[in-house]
Amino acid sequence: MKASDLEVLSTESLCESTEHIDEMGTLEALKAINKEDQRVAEAVSAILPDIARLVDMASMRMKRGGRIFYIGAGTSGRLGVLDASECPPTYGVDSSLVQGVIAGGVEALTTSKEGAEDCLEEGANDLRKRGVSEVDVVIGLAASGRTPYVIGALSFARSTGALTGSISCVSDAGLSEYADCPIECVTGPECIMGSTRMKAGTAQKMILNMISTELMVKHGKVYRNLMVDVQPTNEKLVARACRIVTLASGCSPERAEALLEETGWDVKTAICMSVSGKSLQECRESIYAQEGNVARAIKSLQE
């Protein structure tokens, strides 16, 4: 990318409020950064309908057995890997359901590989290796909206019939041309010019949190606002499972633990049994019939 190309990107512009940050005192500098950070939530709020459209369309693919792929380079790629890696422990899903792909591979998570983002074909190759198909969803991440690696990935994804989305932090992003559901969250100049790990990165993190959270809600991983597919694999998560059953059903901690032991530490079934008063078998069958949605399973049992 030429210097003249960078000039048109709002993320590469000078931020007036921090133009003399090197001369500020510590507190003054932090206040300036914090003030700029407050603009991020406003920018995300402005494009919520675009995020909702992507979530709704992605949800339909997931119901057909599709997977979600986040793909990006540098900071954007790392954020995608982070969000994907949090889905299994939080929602009890298989690690293949939401996958993060970063230019340069796993090593690029901790070691900068800036040149990896410049190859169109590598983006396509990384998705080809994962067998992306028409049921899947590929979301390209690039603060600048023009990373070749990500464009190559989205172009390939489209050729397979996969649903494509993009998350950029500039207007009129080149990436948007390759996305069925483009998201352009304009965060403006960075406190340190071009350091898109800051405001742009924060915006991408917020958007990814929304996407993965709402997808999991839609697919029965949440009852009320409780993570009911949590896998109690350590002491903290065992305690959390008991607390979730207690909060969801109003039973005592002792009753919650007894129900969890009876169900083999299946949080959903324990909640269903406590609320509905039905047997383990009845609750399991109802949860299965309602595609894992606890609220609908309880309602069905009480009708």
C-alpha cells in the first residue's frame, strides 16, 4: 500500500485531541485516550441494524449445520481468534463451530507477521484447507477495509456459496464489496496515528462479542441471561453450574447440586427438572424436542 493510499483512511488521520500527547502528564493523557474511547460505543450503536442483519442470516446457516469463520490479519485476526476461542468454554460448543483464522497462522498470535496480510491467495488457501462450503459463514476482519489476505478469503468464500460478512472501521471499505453483510463501524483517527489496536480494535471486539453472544442465545445456549451449556470442568465452573441452577429455578444450592449430580452435571436438564417438577427423562426429551431451548422446553412441559 502506498503512502497516498493511507491518507484517505480515517484510521490513518491525525487525532487532534491527542496531537501533543507526548507533552501531557499521565492523567491528562489517559483522560484524552478515554474520551476518544467513548466515541467507540457511539460508532457501534450507529451500525446495530447491520450487525443484526449479519447475525440473523448467520443464524440460519448455523441451523443448517454451518460453521462461523472469523478471518483477519494482525490485530483484527487476533481478535477473531480470541472471540472464537472463548465460545467452547462459555457455551459448551465444539471448537469447530466458531473458528478464528489469522494470516501467518498460530505463530502470528504472538509474533508479528505483517507481510502475511499482503497475499490474496493465502486467505483463500486458509479457508480451502478448512473445507468452507455453502452452509458456512465467513466474516472478514480488517480495520482498514482493504487487507488483501482478507479480500482473498472473502472472494473464495463467495465462490463456495458461503455467507460472507465483513467488519471494517472506515467508510466505503473495499472489503464491503465482497460481503453479503458488510459492517462499517467508523471509529475515526486513533490516539496514536494508525494504531488500530486501539479504537478500531475495541470496536471490532465489541461487534464480535455481540455476534457470537446473540448467535449462542438464538441456538439455545442461554436461559434468561444464564450460560446453561457451561461445562463444569474445574472447581470454579462446578460452583458456577450450581449457582446457575439456583438462580434460574430458585432452588437451594443443595438442591441444585443434587439435581446436577442426578443429571450427570447437565445444567439445562437440572434447571428444567427444578422449574417444571418433571422427571429427568421427560425434561431431556422436551429439551431435545425444543432444539436445546430451555424456556420453550419448560413451557411445553407445563402446558
